[in-house]
Amino acid sequence: DQQVKQNSPSLSVQEGRISILNCDYTNSMFDYFLWYKKYPAEGPTFLISISSIKDKNEDGRFTVFLNKSAKHLSLHIVPSQPGDSAVYFCAANSGSGNTGKLIFGQGTTLQVKP
Amino acid sequence: EPEVTQTPSHQVTQMGQEVILRCVPISNHLYFYWYRQILGQKVEFLVSFYNNEISEKSEIFDDQFSVERPDGSNFTLKIRSTKLEDSAMYFCASSDKGYNYGYTFGSGTRLTVV
């Protein structure tokens, strides 16, 4: 199932700089997109979401951009902090009604260096 | 902060045995989910549960799998006859408003089938 793809398995940035994590999708019927963060030995933690009717959503240091024509979204973290080092998953909703089925990308490991 | 609690954290079982993975969702949540992550692979949707019935299930969720909310607080996943390929991290999640607002995931149960 390659409906949601994160093509970069890893990303390394310096503390204080911007981190940009990318995600592509193939299903134009997706109408909601979410980003999760995961630390080792923990479950994914919800970060931020965006509806397909918007092109940007911001929450503190986290901003998600959606480009529907390109079927692409990105998560920007500014400024990056060492505590942001984790695996980041992009996810999209699928399924009829409010069944809650999410399709996840394979994740990008972010390392923020002090 | 409210948590989704999963027990046990690690379960080892022999092939062919039945296992029950237990979850205590956040108390006022109404939507419940199970996901799994095989080592090195994506987080995969198994099943969603609302109003005491399954809302949607994936093709992975075959007759060997079942879910139950036996007492209004626990939410269980049963695998009747485990196979080697069932070895994975199993995550329970819950939500009060539906998936668009993000789930709260538990820390997972690592199931090892030998």
C-alpha cells in the first residue's frame, strides 16, 4: 500500500534551524492529513492536522502546508530543538464516514543536533 | 494528562496459541482503534470500533482477530491462533471527536510469536 509516501527515511538539522519533512500521497479522495511524532518505546503522538480545504495550518513551532494539485504536504518545524528528534509519520484519512481509518507513511527519522 | 494504557508491554507466545492484548482507553473517549507495526514497516490500520461495534476493518483483520469492549473500560484485541507473521508492535488508540483531531495512542504491546 503506497498511498502515502515519505521518501526521505532520515533528516538531520542543526538546532535552531528549520526542519522540513515531506509527504506525498496518491489518493485524491483523502480529505484530512495528520502528522504524528514517535519516540522509541512509545506510541505515536498527534502533532497537527490539516483539512483538504485548507493549504496551511499552524500550531506554535509546527506548520503543515498542503499542495493538493501536487498531492504533497510538508511539516515545518521552526526553530528545531534537540527534543524534536524522533520519527515523524504523515497519515491520511481513508474510509467511509467517520470510521477513523488512517493510512500512514513509512516515517522520517529527524535528528536535531545541538 | 490522560493516557491510553496497554498491557502487557511485551508478550511472547507460541505459534497457534491465543493471545489477548488489553487496552484501557481514555475514559470519555468514544472511538477506539487497533493498529500494528511490523518491525521496519509502516503502521497499519487493523480495526475501528464505535458504539459497541466494528466501524471498519482492514484485510489484515481476518477471522483470527476479534475485538471486544467487555466492561465499558477495557478494549481488547484477541488473536485466536497466532502465526509467526503476527509478530509486531500492536498499538491501541482512542479519540473523543473522531480521527480528524488526532488519536491518543498507547505505548504498544510487542507481540513475539515463536
